[in-house]
Amino acid sequence: MNPALAADAVMVVHFAFILFVLFGAALLVRWPWLVGLHLPALAWGVWIELSGGVCPLTPLEVELREAAGQAGYSGGFIDRYLTPIIYPDGLTRSTQALFAGILLVVNGLLYVRFLRQRR
């Protein structure tokens, strides 16, 4: 597979995972079995944000881009629109803590909704 295409695919998967972590609890009303997938994903997302760690998809994508001879993120839909969301400028530890808080609040509200509907 072309390394640039593989890097784009990794970024799309990364973005989809972020969306699932943030809003996956909203899917539980329709598919309650997703709770077994969402809770670990949510825990991972919060841990990554609070620990200052890096998701393994990030270095994989960078490695694939380097293998494709790309120096950075420029051009194309994915680079123009998804990169700033996944890798915002000025990402600091306090911003990551804020993101973790947002994850917990959004999902806390969605889980309360889910649990109320289950009763």
C-alpha cells in the first residue's frame, strides 16, 4: 500500500476513534452492547489526555508520512480539515486536561441519559 494513502487511512481511523470516544455514549440508546467497547475507549482517551501520552496511531501516521516523503501536513482534504482537529496548534498539558474534562462531562451526561432510558 502507498505510505501516503496508509497515513491518510490511519488519520481517518484516528479521527473516527476520537469521535467514538467523545460521542460514542450517544449510540448506546440504539446499540446498548457498545458499552463494552465505549467504556475502554473512553478510559483510554481520558488517560491519554491526562497522562500527556501519545496515542500509538500518531507515531504510526508520522512514520508512514515520512516513508511517503512527506515533511508535514499540507494539501488535501484530510490534511486541511482533520489534522487541525487531531493535532491542534498550541496543545499544552492544561489543554489536554481540559479535553479530558470535556470527555468526562459529555460522556457523563450521555451515560445518565442512557441509564434513565434503560429504566
